[in-house]
Amino acid sequence: MIQPTPYYLADPNVFISNSERLTQVIKAYYSNYNLSYSFKTNYYDGFLRTAKAIGLLAEVVSVHEYELAKSCGFTEKDIIWNGVLPSEVKLSVIENGGIVNVDNFTELYNLMEVWFENHHEPLPIGLRFEIPQLTNGKSRFGFHESDFDEFGSIINANKINVRCVHSHTSNARDLGSFKQRIEYMVNLARMFNSKIVDIGGNMYGPMHPDFARQYDSSIPSLEDYGMVIGKKMKELVPNEDIILVTENGTALVGNAMDLVAKVIKRNDTKGAVRFTLNCNCYDVGFSCNHKNPVIETSSDSSDVENAVIYGCTCLERDIIHRCFSGKMDVGDIVTIKNVGAYSLNVSNNFISPVPYIVNK
Ligand SMILES: Cc1ncc(COP(=O)(O)O)c(C=O)c1O
């Protein structure tokens, strides 16, 4: 039977393999390590349940994601809750052994107020920090060094126990920045007497060579990241008395999902070839914002050069690929490779519904 298009093709075994590759290498150097899956990257329950089955933690940022985690069998102890949305549920996650990382004083003081209605011991909390060397002090997320004095007074008054120091920096995927993350965060852990260092995500995952070629620098492998992170942790914490956590999304799911679609229109004008697919740029997700996703065709259609491939909405800017060369014509079924990260989760019902999912 020919499957109706468009649909996502998901492969949880790739998710498992990526998780194992990263974990094995980090643990070879530093065994006190926990990998968490960043839910916001892809909500497909085949991935969420796999994450639970292979013992990952769940990194969530909202009640919606918390409930998804619970429905897939994660308990409070498996939860790391980041994100700016306040919620009372966070308190019960803390009470039941989960980690809640806050990044502003308003939320911290609110949680402290409710906590002390029923508890006498300090509030066990995680704090998110900005790493100024990586952000030039321009991130809108996390506490800053200028906040340290205020923490001093709260801690001296026995109001909080900093269980975890957390940071997630985007747009810093090179190996050197992971050394910097660890140096900065281990220092903070010592300063706040914290037993968990959570360095967030932002690693590249395995990707098709034609996609990798579009980056200016070479793409580190999961083993490269694992080695740099594990070695640096071991160097700075030789007795391993600090738990290291990473929160990976892209690195685990990027190549674990493809999108299968159909070519529905061809338009040859002024020497340019334009195709339209029956999916759209939101279904493809972030990977087509600044790069051209790899599109595989298995047709014997004739070759085209530098064609532009559009999505099926009414937007001129609904562009999936800016310079496709290869075999393509109307009626062909194409596979857009490695669209697992920020695709399904940012797809919407504008003009055409979110594609359904087929498990490989
Ligand atoms: C706090 C936090 N952790 C983890 C991630 C996952 O990042 P990535 O998909 O780059 O692994 C994100 C993504 O935005 C994030 O905001």
C-alpha cells in the first residue's frame, strides 16, 4: 500500500544509539553522569517512552511537558524542570526529589514563600546561570555574577540549599565552549556547595554529510563531545563527588526522524525551476531556516539544477530548499532527511495539518 503523504518517519533505535554513544564516552572518563532528554525538541511518544526505557532523565519546561513525562512513566525524581513559566506543580516536583532550576528572583522568592508554609529546612533548589564568556553577558536567561551577593544573604539565612547549578547556552556548539562550560560550572558548584552540575544541551548530533558541509567549521561527533566533557570533569572533580547532567535534544533526535512528502507542483519561469511539496517549512522545522535540508528522491525523473523547493502554504517565504540539484518532478515522493529536532514540535495546523508519524 502506498502511504499517504506527508508523514514523519521516526526511528527510536537511532535515538537509542545516539544516547548510548554520548553516555558511554562520557562515562568512560567520568562515571557520575546522567543524560536527560530535552522534551521540547520532539514530543513523539516513541522517543519519550524510549528515553524512559533506557533510563534517561526528562528535561521539561512547562506543565504540558511535565504531564507528558508523567504519562510516559517518568517519576518526579526523573524530572529536571527549567523554563520561565511559573507553576505550583514545581513545588511538588521539589518535594518528591526532582530538580527545579529557576533563573530569576521573583520565582525564587515565590517558591520560598510557599515552601516555608510547610517546611522548616532550606528550599532545595537549582539555579540557572549565564556563562558570560559564552554570551558576552547578553543572555536573557539565568542569574549573573552581580546576583551573587544576594544569594550570599539568602544562603546565610538558611533559606535555600543550592542542589544544582545549571546553565544552557545556545549558539556555542564547539568543543572549546564545552570546556569553558565545565570550568565555569564546577567553580559555581564549589562556590554554592552544590552536588549537581547541569550544563544543558546545544551539541550537534550526527547528520548527513551534505548537511554538515553547509557549516563553516567541522562538526564534532558525539564521541568528541563525550571525550572533552568527560576528561574535563575528571580533571576538575577527580573524586567524582559532583553529578554531571547534560540536557540533550538535537544531538539525540536530529537524525532519528525524516519527513516524507510529495512533489505537487512545478513551475518553470524565467529559467528558474520551482517545486512545491505537500508539506511546509514548519513541518521541516528549524533546519530549513538557515540551511538547506538534504532531500532524497528515488525517481527516474530528469535532473534539475538549482531549483527552489517551496512548502504548500500561501507564504512566499515558505521555502524548504534554496538550491536543489538532482532528480525531481511532479508526483515524486521525496524524503527530507534528519528533521528530528524542532520540527514536529513547531509544525502547526496552518493550512495543512501536522503530519502523522510512522515508526520505522
Ligand atoms: C534549557 C535547555 N536545555 C536543553 C535544550 C536542548 O538543546 P539542544 O536541542 O541544543 O540539545 C534547550 C533548548 O533550547 C534548552 O533551552
